[in-house]
Amino acid sequence: MSGASDPEAPKAESAAVSILTVEDHAATREAVLALLGSAFPHCKLLAADSAERALELCRSAQPSLIIMDVALPGMNGIEATGLIRQMHPAALIVMYSNSDMAIYREQAASAGAAAFISKSGTARELIPTVARMLPAARKV
């Protein structure tokens, strides 16, 4: 099935959208980038291995959509989400974590995350979640 003939294909919706993946584990970060790259080839993909690097990229590149790990060395993803939402309020943030505990979901929502997915569900949840958010991300 070709993306060019499918009116709901991510290609049309993802033009000019930049997606930042914030993940400290290199193999996981690369896997997420590969998933995003294959599903959304017209998006600009950025990566950070820490919250501090993510903040730098948010200042310079102003990504439209951010995939943020909760557990990061130094500043955690929930703290970083709050700071990013202050500096770049239109950015959409998807939190993801190894732990699917309700407290993380609540803290992520309070910090301004638009969605939360469990890392165990990344393969089946990440692409549909990002696809749902792309129309709004294009306006960022």
C-alpha cells in the first residue's frame, strides 16, 4: 500500500513536523527513531540522550512533537516536560516509561504531556499516537 495513494497516510500530515526523541539508552533511542523514520519519512527527526540536551534542542530547533522518556539521568522527563511547556507551550509531548504506574501518568499530565505510553507498548502504540497528534503538531 503506497502512502501517495492513501489519503490518510502520515506523509501528507507530517510535512515540516520535527519530532524529538529523548531517551538515554542508545539502542532504545535508535529503535524509536527507526520506527518514526519508517512511519513518518517526511518528518525531521531529532534525538537527545538527556533532558538537558532536550532543553537545548527545544531552544534551538523548537520541535513540534517530543517523545520523552520519564527516567533520565540528571533531570527526569517529567521535570523537563514542565520546563519545555513553559518555553515552548505549543509543543506536544508524549511521555513514555518502563513503568505504567498511575502516578507517572498523573505527573506527566500535570507537567503538560499530551499522551503517555508504556515502553512495553511502544511497537503498537507509538505510531498511532504520533499519527493522531500530527495534525496539531503541524500548527506548532
